[in-house]
Amino acid sequence: MRHFYRSHGTPAEVLVVADRFFAELGLTQAATTARTRQLTGSLGALKLSVRAEGGHYTFVEAVTDQIGESRLDRNVKRFFVLLHRADDPSHALEAAY
């Protein structure tokens, strides 16, 4: 599955959060560059890339080798929520109905 998020943090800040978050899940880095991470573990494989986009945004893209809504995909979404909370700590999530 392919997931994406636009963050207000810098690419370096996003990768620091990603390294910490995915290491806690037991994923290990298979390959790394300045703007990408390839991680593997019992949940599957993940390729994470970040790039500056449109001025002050950082485009974060995560591609998993899983089909459908796997545990790895749910954890990628949790990572995006973590980035959102880092961008705006005062934001309160509420139902939109």
C-alpha cells in the first residue's frame, strides 16, 4: 500500500521521528540514504521517503509490501498522527459528524 502525508517539519526532523518510531516496532533499517529509509521486520517491508515540497511542506511517502489494511499499514497511519501532533501540539482531534 502507498500512504502519504504533508508535514510542516523539515525532512531531517521527520526522519528522526521515523527512525525512533519504527525502531520501537522492531523494524530494522535495510538501506538508508539522506532522504529515504528501507525498513524490514516481522510486520513486513517499508520504504519511507521524504522531500521538500511547495515551500514549507515536507512530503512524506510510505510504501509497504502489504496488501490491504495490515498491521504495518496501521502503524504507518499512527506515525502520520504522531507527525501531525508534532506539527500542532494544541490540535484536539474530534469527530466530524
